[in-house]
Amino acid sequence: MIVLGVDPGYRNLGLSVVLIAEDGTKAKVLHSRSMSVGNATAPMAFTKFLWPVLEELNQRFTIDAIASETPPIIVGQIKTTAYLWAVSSIIVAWAHSKGAAFRHASPMSLKMAVCRGLGREWDRKDIPKKSEVKRLIQLLLGDASATSHENDATLAALTMFSKLIPDS
């Protein structure tokens, strides 16, 4: 199964194309990238090129499913929250148009998955950092991607479509 992992963002969007074995016990990152899709002066710029990027990835890899972190609601930052949800809406619409399975998980549930994967207890006062996400990806796949956004996207794919990270 080819899964597109997504770390949503309008300034930094993480994408990771992950090949997951049929039995879910092995995985390999085929491609990952972090891209800036907007900025403070043109936050909706992503609407022009995000769909074509998804099309290009699908042509190269034939995406079966998408796993995305659910965009957060950022108190006091209504515009940022709206842009994150707009980016995610485009991705969901694209998945629907292709008949690709779509799953999402909250940022907190993905952090809990990091704890399970590393064999440590969950503690709301000690939430895993980006370095621990990277360490888990390295542990599971032998290597990690160049940016934390790409690693977060890979984490989403592995958590939702593989058996590499234990369920709670």
C-alpha cells in the first residue's frame, strides 16, 4: 500500500510517501518533502499549486491512502487556524476525488503514538519533542527525513496504516 502522510501547514507542509507492506509490518519512505505553501502576505497561495503537487505525487507513486494529522485549533490565531484547515480541506477533497482512503489523527494522539513506539509512558507534562519523533522514525525505518515536518508526515502514515507502532 502506498500512503501519503501529511503534516498540514500553510507555511510548512510536510509530505511523505510511504510504502507499507501488505501485512503492515514493514515500511519504507519512497519520497518526502517539506514545502512552503503560503506566507503572511499571500496565505492563500497554496490554492494554486497544492492540487497539482498531489497529482504529480499520484502519477509517480499511485497513492492508495492518505494519513494526516488533524489541523489544530490555535487559540488567538484564527487566521492561521483557518489556513491550516483550508490546506487540509484541499487534501481531503483530492483524496475523495481519487477514491483514496483518508484517515486523520489529532496531534495529541500522534504524540501518544510516539510514546508507545519508544516504549515510554505517556505524560501530559512531558510531551514528545520533534527529536523523539525523529528517533522513532529512525528506529522503525533505519533513517529519518531531512525535516521535522517530513518526519511528522511519516509518523502519521505509520500510525494510521501500519502495525509498526503498537495500538493503545
